[in-house]
Amino acid sequence: MHGFVNFIKPKGVSSNSALQSAKKKLNIKKAGHLGTLDPMAEGVLVLGINRGTKFSSFFLDGDKTYRAGITLGSSTDTDDAMGEIIQTSDIKKDKGEVEAKLVQFIGKSMQNPPHYSALKHKGKPLYKYAREGVLISKPPREINIYSIKNINVHNNICVCDIHCSKGTYIRSIARDLGERLGTGAHLSSLVRLSQGVFNLDDACSLDELNHESIISIESAFLNFDKLSLTQDETRLFLNGVRFDFEGQESTLFRIYDNDKKFLGLGEVWDSKLQLKRLV
């Protein structure tokens, strides 16, 4: 009962509501979601179960892939379909024009977060200020768009798949695309296709969820190389002592003792192995 669930959040519910439903179905007390999805979004919502919650940072910091639906010709105050329309345009753009502007987002850039977001100012989420009529701007943040693929434009709606770094707001991409095209735009649909090693094709719905849906902590990190330690090295590792170790620098590993028991994650840095997280 320790690990992760690759869960499908349905459209129209908050990430926390989806989490609470999953906890009730599994009858567990300790769980958390590893990366919020807006209520209008759906798709992969990774849940940390019991000790799996200790490993949340390894997924929160990972990249993600989304299928975005962007409606051209109207802007909203929230940059998505949940908000009020504040600007419209009759300008029409064909696929070639939209694609030419979209690919300009690929690579590293500074992105302005939406006014309606869970980012906090003085301990209070920005969306709460915005609902009170107070728009708080946060400094631009560096993001990385690795790819934008499967671009399709029909009836003034652009659908595309976006592979991006942590901290990327797809709503902001929709907003900025509308500005670059001169048409205005907002995010009208969003599906998270993947988060790190977790993919939508392998995710389970609430109806499908059971104890067998829990992915072990070890299995969630099979993409990391394996290191086996001697008895003396195991003792040092478990006590948090850095010790000399020849290996690829700044690389995370699955760590095992000499009895092949999975211990957790370690990192080789400056030719020394150090503990990152124990199971």
C-alpha cells in the first residue's frame, strides 16, 4: 500500500476532489496528488500513496505532455473557458499561419503566469485576489517547450500536443498565441497525456481503481539505473553518509543492498554517492 496511482481526473472536478474520491475508494488515509490539474482539464493525475508521497518532488519537477484545444477569436479574463469573454475578433487564420506562430514557442522562454492561478501572494492564491477584482502579477518564469506536434486547425479551434517543462501554463500559451496572431484566444480544452513515466494509456478511472492499481515505489523508477551496495556501503547509505563512489555524475540511481532489497534513491555527485530518498 505504498507507491503511486496513475489516475484519470475527469473533467469538471478539482484535483483535490478527485484525490478524495480515490482515497475513499482505496480506503487509505495518506495520499496526495503530484501536480494540480485545473477543474476544466482532464487526464493523468499522479497520486502518491502513503510512503509514495515522500517521492513527490521527483514527479513535480518532471516534464509533462498535454493535448490542448485553443479557441481563436476570443479572449477571457482567466485565459480559459472558465472565464468571461473580454475581447472578440472576426479575424480568421489558416493552419499555416497558426502553426508558424505556435512553433515560435518551442525552446526556453520567460512566461507570464495567469492572474487566475494557484500561485500565491502573501500566502493567498492569485485566483482568490482575481475573484475579488484585484489582479496580482507575478514575475515571468523560465519554461521550456520541448515540442509542439499534431497541430490541427478547424472552425477556429487549434488542437495540438505540447511537451513542456514544469511550471508551464498552457493557458498562457493560448493567451500569448492569440496576441501574436492578433485574434485573441483562450484555452477551451486540456488533457494531460503524460507526466514523467506515467501515461494516459495506462491510467485508470475511479471505477477501475483498486489496490492492484497501486504502482510500487521501485517500479515507478525503473527508468533509473540500478546500483547494488555492499554491507558496509549500505550502512553508510542508510545513515546518510556520503562516500566515495565511481559513477556518472549528478545521476539518480535505484539503490539496493547486498540482499537485493530496494532501499530508495541515491545520487552520485562529486564522485560520491549520497542519499536522496529512502522508502
